[in-house]
Amino acid sequence: VWGIKTKRIHHYLSYTEYLFHLLSEARNDVLDIREQFPLNRARTMEIAKTMGIRHPHNPRLKNPIFMTTDIVLTVRKSGKTALEPWAVKPLKELGRERVREKLAIERLAWEEKGIHHGLLTERQIPRVLTRNLESILFAFSLVGHTSLTLEQAHLLQQDMLLQIPVADDAPYTHFCQQFDQRHRLESGEAHRLFSNLLCRRLVTADLHRP
């Protein structure tokens, strides 16, 4: 998935990780998003030994491997930057002892640095919000997502910005349908233009509503 904040491709190992990425993109305090963040192998080996837990290893070569944290955010807090590590796991996996052991090593590796290690499952994902984010983030760039020229799109967006306050109490989908009809646009064109404005934070909408 293309990262709007990072300007690079992200590779995720689960759909829940992808949804967490969308939520991170929407947060104002997030500066950077990194997936499969490597931990210090020497330190995780020491932690595993102290806890009496077998350290993850390569099954073929039998040597210890680097442990990783699923997603690490760089966030701005009180004018300073901080790391926010997250383990993003399917709820059913937490019932497996081996998964809990590896999470314990990972958590201690972060906590000894004074950094809280978060755990998230699909149960904590707000479905309505992520569905709405999926439907608008594609339009962060209008290039390739509209049949209009960029000049035409920007002129229509200026008109849209003047009309949005009037329709503030109405669902934005209804507003977009009316805008398409009023300007004789292809169905869905106004949605793309409005989504682009949302991505650029030039308008606001309650994305927790269906």
C-alpha cells in the first residue's frame, strides 16, 4: 500500500495491519510509519535467556533470527518525537503459548527503553471508520483517478468548498450526488473530488458515520 505520510510502498502481512496503517495515516500526530521494525537481536536473546524462553531461530540453519515489531509509529508528543510500537495480531493467535512468549520478549525489549508496547487485534479496529478511510485515501492524488483535467478538478473543488457549509448537516454522499447532477459530471466524480479535499484536510467530515 502506498504511504501518504511516508511517500513509499508498505508491505503488510495481514489485513488488520493494513487497516491499522489507514488509521495511522488519519492521525495528525503520526509523522512516520514503519512495518516489520527489527529489534536488537543480542538484546532479545538476552531477554529470552533470562525469561527461560526459546528465542526464535531459523528452522533450517538453526541460528537465531532478528525479531521484529509489526508496526512502529513515529509520533509528535508535546513538541517532541517519540516511538510508538504496536504488535498487530489476530485475536485467535493470542491463545497460542508460543505467540505469547514472543510477545513477552518483544514487550520487554521496548519497555526497558521506557517505551510502551501496544497490542492490537481486529476487535479494536473501528470498522466504519476504516471503511470510510479506504474509500477516500485513494484520492489523495487526483492523477489517474479522474477523467477531468487537474485545472477542471481544482475549479470544481473551489465551487465545492463554497457549497459544502450549506450541506454540512447532510451526508456527504448525498451532497456529492447532487454536485454530480448539478455540474453534469460522471457518477462518482464529486466523490473523488471531495475525498481529495478530505485527504488534504481542506474539509472535514464525520468518518465515524456510515
